[in-house]
Amino acid sequence: MSQISRDDVARLAKLARLALTDHELDSFAGQLDAILEHVSQIQAVDTSDVKPTDNPLKDVNVTRPDVVQACLTQEEALAEAPSSAEGRFAVPQILGESQ
């Protein structure tokens, strides 16, 4: 038995403000009915003995460990900048922004 009719699809399309042709209404009605049938089959599966889980895979930390390493000094970083002022990178003013 069909779970969704062509009229249901037309009503949903109207609510979504979609303009569908007669052919599209017929096609989508069949497709949506097939989807609802699959959902019904999945819902019919007895899962009472299945333990709830949020993730079936073991949790693994994929990030590298934090290791303190040498880095550029402020002077070294600013030496490569096109422009600097007062120990900071100098960039052009953004339009409408006060200084």
C-alpha cells in the first residue's frame, strides 16, 4: 500500500514553494513512497537486545603531542614583513575604519 500520494507530494511542494510538473509529482511520489517503505522496514527491526552506542569505533587521539620547539623571535618575524610599526605588522587601513 502506498504511504504517500501524489496529492501529498503536491501539498508538500506547495508548502516548500516548489513548482513541480505533473510528471515530477508522479515521479517524486514513487520515490518518496520507496524511501518511506525502506524506513518502515528499518523501524521494524527488533533492536531491543542491541546495546546503545554513540560510536562503534574505538576513540583514538589522532593529534600529535605538544612539543615545545624553537620559533621565530619578534624581530625575525617582522624582518620579513613588507611594513612594520611599533613591533607589529603594519597593514593598510580598511575603508570606513577609524585609526
